[in-house]
Amino acid sequence: MAPITVALVQMHPKVSEPEFNLAKMVDYIERIALEQKVDLIVFPELAVTGYECGLRFTELAEKVPGHVVNVISRKASEFNVHVLFGMPIKEKVESIIYNAAILLGPDGEVIGDYRKVHLRGEERMAFRSGFRYPVFETGLGMVGVMIGWDLAFPEVARSLTLNGAEIICVLANWETGAMDEWETYIKARAYENSVFVVAVNRVGEDYTYSFGGKSMVVGPDGQKRTIIDEAIEGYAIATMELDEVRKRREETQLLQWRQPESYRPIVRRY
């Protein structure tokens, strides 16, 4: 299979300023796509709004498709690239909103969305929890998505893997004081499941939080393919070959030798 080129955008969204953030995202797409041919561009969790919006999330959330998705879709189509980004979304009931990730295809069409399952702290006051782990069939391969704290739960990455994921993208607002945890989880999920993990974290500060960046791609062998070491705005490019996923799984036999009948405690409430 042909190599896949991915761009990781480590940005600093402004709190409750979706138009400013949207313009910045469009600028990144244009800059990256004009610099070189890429297959996938990934932005962080809640890139459109910032993290500490509180009750304002209700008015900032949009339906899909909506204004934000339409703008990014046009750019995805213009540059023939997949784009994955985080934003709050809503459905028919205006007060029910989700912390979501939207995946667009190179034709500008919405491939699908993922809604964060593991909400943390004040997120529970703003968002409803998702309950599915979809895997999206794309021209790049099978792509799964996690958001933020989902990364800390090994069941999420394993569920995506068992549903066919070869690439797992993590969109995050991970705090500066927990970067060792961030890096450890990323490597563990790649090792455990023999997948590529594309992990994109934001930088900068909101009102009370500081975010540590350190976006990276880790291969199915647990080795870093690229990393943005500093907590600065910018982007990095990495190349992935999905044949490595199949080869690693054949070598380790981790998935083949699972014993599901012995795992009943995993689905029991603590």
C-alpha cells in the first residue's frame, strides 16, 4: 500500500471565538497543503471553540453539516485532503450537545463524527456522553477516533482495534502537568493494539488550564515517527505505512491469542 502522509496541527484556539479559530484552521490547511501533498490533517479537541466555554457551549455548538463544517469541507475538497477536527455539535434538541470530532473526506463530504464518551470534570455539565466507538472506512484505511480522556481507558482503543481500526487519532486538550501520562498512554495504546496512533494536543492557556502540546505519531512498534517537543503552535508531518500494522500483528499475535471468555470483570461496574 502507498504511504499515508499526515499533518498534526498543534494550535492555540481562542476561548469562545469560533470565527477567529476557524480562520486559523483554514490558514493551516492552506499552508500545509501548499507546502506538500498530505492525505490527512488533524486538529485538536474543541479546536473551533477552545476548552473553557462553560455554558456558552450551548450557543457555540452547531449541527452537522453547519457553518463550520461547510467552510472546512470546501477547503478539504479544494486541496483533496481528509480533515479531522474537534468542535461541539448538537442535534434537533438544542440543549443536548456533544464534544465531537468530525471527519471529512477529500471530496468535502462528512465521513462521520465521533462523540466523546469519557467526559471529565466540568465537561459533564456541558456535554452529553457519547456511547459508540465507530471506525470509519476511508481511502486511507480504517480510522478510529478518541477524544481527550478517552485515551486513559484501554477499552476504547481495544474496541476500535477489534472493529478494524488501523489508525487511531487522538484529539486532545491535555494539561501541561500531565505530559508524562500523555506520552505513556499514547505509546501503550500503540503497543497494545499494533496500530498507528496520531495524537494531536493543543497548546496555550484558557482561564484556568494550561495545555502541553507534545503532539506525536507513534507506530505499531511503539516508536515515535514524529513529535512536536515544545508547547508551541505549529505543525508536523509524518508518514505511515499500514503494512507495518499487519506485520506487527502477525509477529505479536496479541489479538489472535486474546481470551475474551476470561475478561468478564472488564464490563462490570467498579
